[in-house]
Amino acid sequence: MKSVIFDTDIGIDDAMALLFLHRAEGVRIAAITTRFGNASVEDTTRNALAVAEQFGIDAPVYRGAAGPLAQRLGEGFPEHVHGKNGLGNIRLNAPSSRPRPLSAHEAIVDLADMLDEKLSIIAVGGLTNVALALELEPALCERIADLIVMGGAFGYNGHRGNVSPVAEANIASDPLAADIVFRSGIPTTVVGLDVTHEVELGEKAVDRLAEDAGSVGRFIKESSKHYFEFHRSITGNYACPLHDACAVAYCLRPDLFQTIAQSVRVVTDGIAIGQTIHGDNLREYVSDAWDELPENTICTAVDSQAVLDLFLSTLASRR
Ligand code: BDR
Ligand code: CA
């Protein structure tokens, strides 16, 4: 059984990913850690508690970063994408539980220390909490089995940035944190827009979920209306990419993805702030910015239909 921390700025597609993880076999959610991003950290923490309570996810919730380590791209929260409350403006029951007293990064360090087995982290918001955990405990790298990050865009399959021509939203929300984490030596897989834009949830599939996956399916259909409308305004299709669920899919079935191993850095200021760039380890560069970096795993292609089927069948599997 794999123990996983789900680090999230929960958000509409984050909630789908959390429910997917919850229903998956062979994984245990050790904790949910929150941060700002799709909404304020107050709202994302409330969303995490509310979703966990509503669907019986028995995992402690730890509140994390309210802002980035340094400069980020943009300000405020993307209400046009995730709604004012981060969950598509649906009515949420006020959670009766509260976040645990430790902050998210302290909880990551403690859990990594306490558990017998090495911990996995799935991070589907920016990387502020993980960077703070590394600052608190630099030896954390040795206690993490793997970190799977939804974030970034390298241009594979024609997919570039979604908040600037080159930057993806999670990475752009804290570029320095991402650069620190990618250079840290934690075994990291980057699941970027290169592959997440290849996996779409369409209207028929979400209707099927509402029928086959009980209250979880109905919740996903209801909360994703706002998200579908946002994507329709861009693409003309009533459908949305399964960004964060792709990170969960990688955790469950890495064989559904094609990958390369390269170092990754993030641009931390200027017009390309938030851009993720991977090196080419066969070259020697003049720039010393690429010296002695660990390799990360980067997803470059995906079996889209298989990931969508895994998502739908897992959600419908236990009602
Ligand atoms: C990422 O940004 C957020 O809007 C989504 O939840 C996802 O994690 C996609 O760029
Ligand atoms: Ca997210």
C-alpha cells in the first residue's frame, strides 16, 4: 500500500483528482495539504475539509502557504476558472472539522519521518509547501519515494503555457519554489500541459459519471459546470482537461505515459516568468545554470483513452 500526501490548491479539477485517488486501489491518503492558488488558502482549506467530509476521506487536512516564496505571475485568484469559492460556486456544507494545528510543510516533514515506508507526494498546485518542507528538513529528499507534480509545459504535443505563452498556472504561482524543488534531488515526475491537455473529460463522460459513480459522480458533474464553461469560452467545446487527475493516473499507472529524463529549471523573473525548461544531458552548456542538476522525469506523451477510462472506471468502482 502506497502512502500519499495530496498537496493541493483545491480547485475543481483538484477535487476530481482527490476523489479519483480516494477510490483507487493500493493507495492510502496519508494527508491532504493545502495552499493558495485556485482560491485563497482559507477557501482551499475549507474545500479540502468539505470534500473529505462529504465523501468519507479519512485523512487529516493541514493548511499551507498563503502566498509564494517570491515573485509570482499575476495576482488574486482565478475566479473565472474555478469560481469564487474555488469549486465552481456550488453550495458547500460548512465542514465540522478543522485543519490540524501543524502547517502543511511541517506535516510533510513529520509524516516523512514517522512512516516506516517512504512517502509519495502528489502535488497538484504550486510547489510552495514542498519547497518550505525542504528548507525545514534538507534531508527530506531521502524520505520521499516520489513526487508527482502537475505543472509546467515544455511544448510537447504543441502545448505551451496557459497563463502566458510559456508559463503554466501552478508553476507560475510560485516559480522560485518550483525551481528549488526541481533542483533538490527529490525523485520528481513532471506531468505538464504537454500531456494533461491530451486527456479531456467531455459532456458524455461526465454524464456517465453522474449515473455510474453515485454521489461522487453527481458532485463532479455539478462542480465542473463552471470549469466546462470556462474551457468552452476558449476552445468552443464543452469539455475540460483532466489536469490534476493525470498526476494521480501517473501514480497509479506510470506505464500509460511516455517520459524522458532531464534536468528542469524554472524562470523566476522577466517576461518568461514561470516557464519550465528542460536541459539536454548530452550537451555541455556555456551557462552554468545547468551544471550538476538532478534528472527529473518529464511526461511527453500519454495514452489519453486509457487514462480517461482509468479515471471513469475507478470513480465508478466503489459507490
Ligand atoms: C493547473 O492549474 C489549476 O487551474 C488546475 O487546478 C491545475 O492544477 C493547470 O494549469
Ligand atoms: Ca490544481
